Amino acid sequence: MPKRRSRPPLVKMRASVNRMQGQAERLVGRVQREARALIARSRAEVLKDVRDLERRVVKGFHAATAEQVARLERRVAKLEQLVAELPRKTEQAA
């Protein structure tokens, strides 16, 4: 009776499972390190980061888009042109 050998697809699957297990272990280690670092932070550090984040979010809400700025610039240029023409029209009417 011949010996049964492991089939190549099974060998590949085992290698794949071993790789995934190694990646999962590294990920768990990273999450644990980050959690420990987060717990070790002082209240003042956390509040500072929260305030900085809040400031960035509020600034983002108030920021104008490039399209809005361009539109406003065109409107201002048009108004400046109209204002410049006003004295000329009043002089011509007089």
C-alpha cells in the first residue's frame, strides 16, 4: 500500500493559514500597544487633543471652497466695475 502524501493544494492552504495567523498576531500586538498608550495618557493630553480636533472640524465647516471663492471674486470684480462706471454716467447725464 503506497504512502499517502499531502496534496499540494493542502500545503498551500496551510501556508496561507500560517501567514494569516502571523498577520493577525501582529495586528493584535499593535492594538494592545496603542491601547496601553491611550490609557497611559493624562487627562490634560486627551483634552488638548480633543480641543485641537474640535478646532480643525469647526475650521473645516467655515472654510469656503475654491469654487465659492472664485464666484465671490467674480462678483466683487463686477461690482467694482459698476462702481467705477457710476461717476462717468453721472457726469454724462449732467
